[in-house]
Amino acid sequence: MCSSDLGRVAPNQESGMDQTLTLHSVALQSQQLRRVRFAILAGGGAHTLLCWIALQLDFFRGGEFLFYSLFAGLWAGHLLFILFMLMGLNRRLAEPSMIMPLMVWSTTGLLITALFVDQVRLCVMLLFFAIVQLGVFQASLRQFMALASYCVLGYAIVLGVICVYWPEAIDARGEWIQWGLFSVMVVAAMLLASEISTIRFQLGRRNQQLAEIVERIHEMAVKDELTGFYRRRHAMELLNNACGQSARGAYQLAVVYLDLDHFKRTNDQYGHRMGDAVLQRFADVARRHLTKQDLAARLGGEEFMLVLPVSDQEEARNLVEGILMSMRSQRFQDAPGLMVTVSGGLAMRADGETPAQLIKRADLALYRAKETGRDKLIIGETE
């Protein structure tokens, strides 16, 4: 292809790629939904159970009405997260996983309930470390530090409010000692998160480098380095796909064989460096006439193949004639007297015709073009 993929030549490739991307998106959305649902059910369930036990032990200030009202609000928020993802609205966000908003919301729930529980307040706040696990492989260090600061400062504010409004319900010295221990534990957790974040970053960078290497190897395997066109083997695979699509009525298919006239003479007279420049110029000219729906391949030396999904033969003829005309007008600064022409053979795929038969007709048409004067396009006859 002139640049990247086959487009109309192999709609099954593009549609297949689109389907693959769609399936990947659906799988990713399903994975994210399962993760959020598990986090809410497990974390929210543990939080609710712990506070319910505190209620039974008369450690929940405010009684049953406040308990059930508070947790009804918290679970309504949890369900909104799930509903938001079920509707697919999270895909519009910069962070579709919504890990950070979920961690902030869950931490807020801990801080609110910590305001009303006595005796087991530290146990409630220790659930923060379970919340952190949600984003250990996704959140950045900056996000972790922001969340930790929010939790530690929020915990301090909760203790301060209790000391002011319910001093009889708190052992201030003991609670502040617990807060200090909790803060140290959070700092330690953040240092661990920092290490994990660094490792994750390094792995991500190495994976990216590996992906780039694999991509370069793939490019070298399927594309000609000089022209950027597909190599013969890969082009034939794509042609088989295109013929299959054409056979199913997706479009009419034209195969064109092109050959640069007297290319050996150009190499002998001007040198192989100029010969390479001519090949590159031809590739540039062809690209200006082709689209992403068309395939171009270098079969070897100065011979090329085009695979064109078209509406009729006239469309294919006009495209190829445009390439031939553009090549006639090309001039080369290092070889002012050099003029390059191209001969071509075009064959339209007939019903029931195999790729090999189609190629053969295009090749025979090219042979006739070269035998009858070159610098022309000949239409292959249907067998």
C-alpha cells in the first residue's frame, strides 16, 4: 500500500481491525467494570460490616437511624459508579478506569464514618490501605501522594472536630498517638507505592521500546526499504484477501503490473544511486495518485504491482494513466537529460478467477505494452 494498510483492497482487514479494536474495548470495559464492582462489594462490604459491628457494640455515635442513613448514601454513591460504567460514560473520561475518583470517594466514606465511630476508629481508617491497592498498578506517585495527604489531613480534621464537639467520647492523647502511627504507616505505604510506580514506569518504557522494535522488524519484513511499498510475499497475501472480498461482491478489483522502461540503461548510464533515486521518485509519484484504499508493492527490481478496488475499469485506467503521465514529466537535477517512462498492464478480476490467473493476465498485458513501444497501458483480455 502506498502508506500503511490496505483499506478498500482488503476491507476485511480494516473491518477486522475495527472489530478487534471494538472487542478489545468491550473486553477492557468489562474488565474495568468487574474491578470496580469487586472493589465496591469487597471494600464497601468490609467497611459496612465493621461499622455495623461497631453499632452493635454501641460504638457508633448517632444510633441506628444515622448508621442506615449514612450507609444508604454511601452505597448510593457506590452504585452510581457502577451505573456510570454500565452506561459506558466512563469511556469519555481521560481515566476510563475511574480508579482515582473511586479511591477518593471510598476514602471520603472512611473519613465520614470515622467521625461517628468510637473505640474502633483506627480499624476503620486502616481500610484505607485496602483502598490504595485498587490503584497500586495504575495510579501515579503524584496521585498516591495527593490521596495520602487527603486521608491523613482528613483524619486529623475528624479528630479535631470530635475533640471540639464530643470531647467526652474520645481519649484525645490515645487517638492522636494512633493518628501518628497511622500517618507513619501511610508514609511507608507511599514509599512502597513509589517503588512500585518506578518499576511500573520502567517496565512500561521497556515494553514500549520492545513494541517499537517489533514494529520495525515487521516493517522490514513486509515492506521494501527503498520505496516503502509492500514486498512481494506480503502483497500476494493481501491480494488473496482482496480477491476474496471482490468475489463476495464488495467491489471490482483491478491488478496492474508496472515496469520502468529501460531501467537497466538508466543504471548503466547514470549509476545505481540515480537508479535508486528513480525508484524512489516513482514511489512518490504513485503515492500521490493512490489512496489508503489501494495497495502498491515492489515485486523486484523495477517491477511493481498495484491492487485497486474500483467501481469499474475506467476508474482504474484513469488512475494508472495519471501515474504514467506524471512520470513523463519528472526531471532529475543530477541527470537533466534523464526521462523516465513506465509501461503497464491492467487486468480486471473476472468471476471465478483466481489471484494467479489475474496476475498472469496483468503480466501478459504488461508484456504486450513493452513489445508494442512501451510508455503505455494495455488492458488485459479476459480468458
